[in-house]
Amino acid sequence: MSAYWVAMMDVTDTEGYKAYPAAAAKAVEKFGGRVIAVGPPVEVLEGKSPRSRYAVLEFESTEKASACYHSPEYQEAFALRKDASDADFVIVNGT
């Protein structure tokens, strides 16, 4: 069953954030993930959008999604992002 990273964030340091996307992409690729959607919301349908940026990435399984996040490769990327953004990340199962 597929699984998805759903990431919601606000970038607080644009310059510090710049290296993150490429570093994260290496980890995601290693674990067979693919970007489904990324960017600011196009339209907020209900409520308030709590973050300015969103990303949805698909993985083959919950195990691969979790392994990617906890991998040394992604943790290197996370180290680039952690002081440059505020974020919420979750893994959700596909149907």
C-alpha cells in the first residue's frame, strides 16, 4: 500500500533554506519516492491555510516513507531546513 509524506511549512530563512530541496531530493530518490504536489495553496476551500508551503510525496509503503525520513541522507537535508523553517510532517497511508 502506498504512503505519503504530507509536509506543511513556513520558510523563515530563505537563504538558509536554499540548499534543502536538492538535498532532500537525493534522499527521496534513494527510497523511490516521488513528488506529487508542491507549492503554496492554489485555493483554500475551507478554514485558514496554516502554512505557506505544502508538499505531498508518494512512497511505495509506509516503511519506505518512514525509512526515508529517518535515513542519514534525509537527516542531512533536515539539518539544512530545521533552522530555516517551521514545519509539520506526517505520513499517511494510501487507499
